[in-house]
Amino acid sequence: MNTITLIGCGAVGALYGLRLHQLLGKKQVCFLVDEARKERNEQDGIFLNGQRVEFTFCTPETAPVSDLVILATKNHHLEQAIGMMHSVVGPQTAILSLLNGIESERILAQAFGSERVLYSFAVGLDSTHTGNSIIYTKEGRIVFGEKDNSRSERVKAIAELFEKAHIGYVVPEDIHLQLWNKFMLNTAYNTISSLLGATYGNLKQEPVWNLAQRVCKEVQAVAAKEGVILPDHLIEENHRIVTSLGFAGKTSMCQDMEAGRKTENPWFCGTVIKLGKEHGIPTPTCTTLSNLVEAMESIRLGQAR
């Protein structure tokens, strides 16, 4: 794992890109962007905790084939990212998607072959992204693994890379259980916080806990139909994790809503609703929250124009 391409220079991509850049150097690590974004990023810069970071930005025409491609975009940018990736994906390239939700791996497998795609997500990273400035207080970790949970040579190679780069990581026994658990957490707390404009500390109250449990029960039901059993204790554990992240921090979806950006609602509650329809499972809580988010998003986007 000597040549790395990252797609997405936001709160997640920039931080882990920095760690890899510090380990391997500017020539071995690049962010894949279009020409306009390349010019803008090189001119305006990317600032992490107040310090400008001199990343390498490359376009699809100039990017080399990579050993590892890490996607750290929002879900609504995935299609565009796939269109740019073809020049950097070779026969031995591994693809690691840190996108929220449970759908990006399937979509990437359709585009590049399931043999290239690992299952993964980032968790525990506490950051605020405003324009080209990113402030983070917790670096979190990357959780990843093979679809069949095997300890393959590329899993070992990526683990060694992260170890050397001082990137926190976990290779779990069951990556699908962990992926769905993160999806359950995101669906509940990203959604609720975006509607309330709530910090992590604000979420530590009984009405939020009651609502979050109802969301999680609907996720549990569709997950079971998809072959993943989410134990009840994970619901309580997730609530403790989220409400202990620091009083001032906010979820990415809350930040998107407040900034007038499109949210990832279709990949949170929207996915639960879609799977509920496929499996004949009612999802009234997720449906109500999704409608509220759509309405609030429409208002915010109108105000931003």
C-alpha cells in the first residue's frame, strides 16, 4: 500500500489524508478532484485546526493507478466519484468506502467488481467543517474488513499502513454487524439532531432517548430481514457513545442542515423506509422523521439561496 488516492477532502478525508501524507509524502498520496476544484483548493488551501496543509490534488487525467482508493465523500457525490475513479483503479486496487449508510459498497462492487471492495466506515471522529476550514477534537478510527470477514493479505497490509500512519483502526470479527450498528446510530442521531439543531450534549434527554429507541427498533427489524441481528444492548450503548462526544459538537447531518447543504436523509431514514417496503415492515417513525427532514431541508436550502 504505497500509492493512495483519496476522494473527498472534507472532515473525514482531510484528516486521514493528512496522516497518510505525513507517512508517505506528497508524491504518494493525492486527492482526486476535477480541474475547477483542483485550482480552488490549491489557491485557497485546506486548513486543519488552523494550519494550512499542502495536499497534492490530481485530476483523473493525471492521477496514477493506486494501491488503495479511499472514498470520503457524501453519498450524493458517489456517482460523480465513480466516474472519476476509473483511471486510478487497476487490477490490484483495493477500494475502501467511508461513506455513511449501507449502500456504497454494493454500488462500488457493481462498478468495479466485488473483489476490489472492502466494507468500512469511520467512527468517533468529532469535527466541524466550515468552508475550507476543518476543526477536529477527536480523530476517531476506521473500522474495516472483507465481505466474508477473512483476514486477507490486503486487510493485513491496510492495517499495517494505518498503524504506521497513526490512524486508529479496528478489524472486527463481523464487519456487517458493525456496519449496520453504525447505520442504526446514524439514522437515529443524525436525523434527530438535524431537526433539533442539537449538539451531542443536547441529545442527552429523555424525549430524544424515547424517539431514538423507536428509530432503532425499525432499523433492527429491517436488518434482521437482511440477515443481520442487532442486539438490544447496542441501542443503549450507542446512546451513551453519542451523548459523551462533547457538549458542543454536532453531527455531520446537523452541520449540513444548518449550512443549507443537502443532507444524507435518503441514505438514513430513506434506506430504512425503502427496505421496510421491500420486506413488508412498517416504518412509521422513520417515515415521519424523513418527511420532517425533507421539509426542513427545503426551507434551509431556500434560505441559503
